[in-house]
Amino acid sequence: MTSASGVPHLPNLTLADRAYNIRRHALRMGEVQGQGYIAQALGAADLLAVSYFHALAYRPHEPEWEGRDRFCLSIGHYAIALYAALIEAGILPENEIDTYGGDDSRMPMSGMAAYTPGMEITGGSLGQGLTVALGMAMGLRHKNSSAWVFNLMSDGELDEGSTWEAAMAASSHKLGNLICLVDVNNMQADGPSTQISNFEPLGPKWEAFGWHTQRVNGNDIKALIAAFDAAKALDEPRPRVIICDTKMGKGVDFLEARERNHFMRVESDEWAKAIAVLDAGRAV
Amino acid sequence: MPLDKYTPRTVKLGPNGERLMTSAMIASIAGPDQRTAPAPFGHALTKLAATNPKIIGMTADLSKYTDLHVFAKAYPERFFQMGMAEQVLMGSAAGMAREGFTVFATTYAVFASRRAYDFICMAIAEEMLDVKIVCALPGLTTGYGPSHQATEDLAIFRGLPNMTIIDPCDALEIEQATAAIAAHKGPVYMRLLRGNVPLVLDEYGYTFELGKAKMLRDGPDALLISTGLMTMRALEAAKELEKDRVKVGVLHVPTIKPFDEATILREANRTGRPVITLENHTIVGGLGEAVAGALMRSDTRPTRFRQIALPDQFLDAGALPTLHDRYGISTSEVVRRVKAWLG
């Protein structure tokens, strides 16, 4: 059974169930390669669940449907998380999980538009996603489309000047169809983001750039729903940002507690253990 | 290299006792006696837009300096000002192209090739998107110094997969190339001459074809292979040389990528005459090296091979005629060098 937009309505799955499934798909992919940005994926699972099962309009069997909301993944290395969401959304088949990161896979380690249905842009060169999303939002408005453009970026990308060029341009062009999601896990390649190049106070920065700004606990599904709803309901011609403070490794206690690192090391025998911990946590 | 900055200077006058001026950024490169056409790119794009609603114009605070203002005035709702932010210009042009538009994005060649390269590479070229990057001040066409002299843009973009590269010679070619690149699917980098642009190629019954090199005149003593405004210089030099009974052919190569190796090799093979390449670009990685590579790979050995190009240096500021003489790309310098090489 599908809704009007074609999103499968599996029996009584809550957004928490979806977030759990996304985490589980991601852990299974990590196990396949013995690596992956799993800590970020676990942290972003809740905001992806709310995106794909509450906020976005799309058709799983028609990924390029003109009326779809566009979801741009600026942070290419979060691809493992987006693949998990696309699998859960029925856009990618679950039985390709074992191909993750392998030769000729549709799910390479970094997200690229040419490889993967549902991957709107090629991310990875950080600081580019918002610039492309802004162009898409301008193009959609020029076509009189009512579709939304979402851009998911990391807090590390706040270091890039192009992010702020785009923030200023989006505001200048009054793009009320653009929603930027900033995943603040306070960890980038060389260490804690606020120590690498301090972006705080972050909310006032976006506000100063003319954006409707909300900051929420990115692992609180209720708070995320409220924020997405408020962003979409706002009747003002300006772009919207939802700053999501997330916890790396969320849902797997021993990964949450692990020394925080951009590329978290997970031993080969720990993947199955992580899945078991995740499963046990859900049973509670 | 400029003189030591602590050396006092006195006024230097030109050959006729005139005061030498740095040409304004917006000045025409046309000589005083040349026929010209105004804003050929802007007018051509405006004309195309009348029948192609998918054409969009975008710029980074340089519409007047890239002739895009003509389009902006005719189609204000299809013109997007992105501010002085070349990275956003290229990223948002990619986003527009993703939504089905044919985007003409303009700025100066230095800013596209240097500042926005990663955005052009990853957001546009890797995705084969329909973005036409049209850039003013190519090579040595301003006396403002290295900040505005895009002497290595062709080298930078030649290394980029999927990118089509055009270096047009004159107003006629810019008009025809604008239509051709609008019809072409995929990313294009086109060097732009703006303002009152010299009109030269109409005398040669020339028609631009994307990817084609064309013989403009023939001659047994040498083959000049040229691109961009250096084709103008090559044709002027050929006329001068003819007065001294030196007859040179001129092969114009406006499309730097994909490169018309077949025509170049055919003409280089035809008589074995010396080959001389001419480009408004550093000697590194432009037309000359592309021709040399094609010759070497096909075991074609002209009796001699020489390059007329800008030196591998940051160039001086000053008046353009002085600089063109200094760096060997003025007509008189081309004539002098060709004569010297042919002995």
C-alpha cells in the first residue's frame, strides 16, 4: 500500500522505527566494508527518518519525478547514512546492502549523483552543496514548482566561505523553498569543530544572514517534527535553516562512549555487537 | 618582472611622443582602424533567448563587463545576479542546469579558472551539466596585472574531463559560437572579447563549427596554427609577410577541446612546412603544447616547430600595446619572429 506520493505505508511503522531501521541498514553496510562514517550515520538517522518519512514528497519507484522534493547531500561521506534512508524509503533495494563500497556498486563510499537513484547531487567537496541547492531552488521557483529543496550539511562545512556566500545569496533571492539542515556533531577531520574554527554562536549567524533559524536536538524526533513543520509552514519569503545538534554513534552505547573521532574505528568483531546492542535497545 | 619598486621613475612616452595609458577594463581591444561589432555575445544570447525559453543568464557582479547586461535588460526575469561570489555563481548555475535550464554564467576568466575551479569541476563538469561559462579578459587583454590576466585558463580547463573549450577570434565567431554552444549538450568554457569587438573573419567567408579547425588562407612557407585573438594577429602578420614574398598559411583552431587533430595533422603533413603556433596564453599547456602532442603522437615531424605564446611568468601591468610588444603577441612581433625563424 502506498500513499498519494507513493511512499510505502508499512504497517504502523513509527518514525522511531524508521530511524532504527536506518541505523540498522547503515551498520550492516559498515560491516560489509569494515569501515564507513558510521558514527555520523547513527547520529543523523533521526533527522533522516523525519526527512524521508515526514517531510519529503517523493515516489520510490520514480526517483526523478518532477514534483519530488529535492534532498541534497552536501556531505558526501555521509552517503552510508543516506543509502540507509533510501533503502528504508524503497528507492534503493535492501538486497544491495552487501555491495556497499564494492566495485561497480551503486553505493560508493562518497555520494555521487551519477551512481545512485535518489542522490540528487555529487557531494564530498565540502561547501558546495548549499550553492547547488540554492540554484535548484531558484530553478524550481522559475518553473513555478512548489517542490522544496533540502540541503544536508555538516558543521565542518561552516568553515567554507562558499557556505556563507550561498547563505547570503539565498537570502538575497528570498528563497522560501529552501531548507538547510546543519548536522552539528561538533567533530570534523582534525578534531572538535568548535575548536578547529569556532562557528558559535551559530543560530545568530544564520539569523544575521536573513534565514529563519531553529536549533533543535537532532536526536529528538518530536522536536525535529515540530521544526520541519514550522519551517514548511512559515509564510515568509526567506530561506530556512534547522540546526540539529546530534550525538555521534547515537543508539549504540559503546560507540556513543568511544573516544570521539571523525572516522571512528570499529573492530571487525564489533559490527555484529553493535547491531545486537541496537536491537536490544529497541526491544526495551 | 617589474623594476625594483624603490627605483624612482620618470614618464615614459610612446613612439609618437604620446602618453601611454593602461587600457580600462571595459576598453575594446580593437585597433583604431579595425571594423567592430558591439557586444556580440550579449546580442547573440538575447536573440537566442527569444526562441529558447530555457536560456538563463547568471553573473557574479560582472554583467556589464561581460556584455550580459544586454540579455539582462531584454529578459530581466531570466537574469540572476549572484553577487561577487564566483563559487556560488558556479554552484547555483549547476543547480539551475539540474532543473533543466541552459545556463550562461559569466565572470572574468581569472575568477572562473582560479577561484571557482573546484565548483566547475565537481558541480558542473563531473555531472555533464548544461552550463556555459563565458569569461572576459582572457590571456593578456588587460594591463591590470596578474590579478586580472588569465594567462593559464586554457591549461587549467584542458585538464578537466567533459569540458568543451572555445577561444573565439572576433565578433562574427562569438556570435556563431554562442548559438553553437547553446545547442551543445554539456559544459563549455568560452573566452570572451567584449565591448566593441573586432570583425575580421567575415572577409574569409568563415563559419564557426564546434570542434572544427579551419584554413583561412594557405601558403607554402609556414603553417601558422592559431586560436582566439591571435588568429587576427596571424592574418595581419600573413599580409605583412606577403609583402616580403613570404607566404604563410593560417589554420584557425577556435575549439581547444575537443581538439581537431585530424585537420591539424592533415595540414601539418601536407607540405612538411614549418609549424608555428600562436596563442594569447602561457606557453605552458595551451594550444602550442596541444599541437605538439598531436604531432608527436602521430609521428608527424614538421621541419620546424615554434610557439608564439606568453612566457611562463606573472606579466607586467601597463598599456596593452606595450605589453603585447613586450611579450611577443603584437602583429609586428609576430612578423619579426616568424621572419627570424624562417631565416
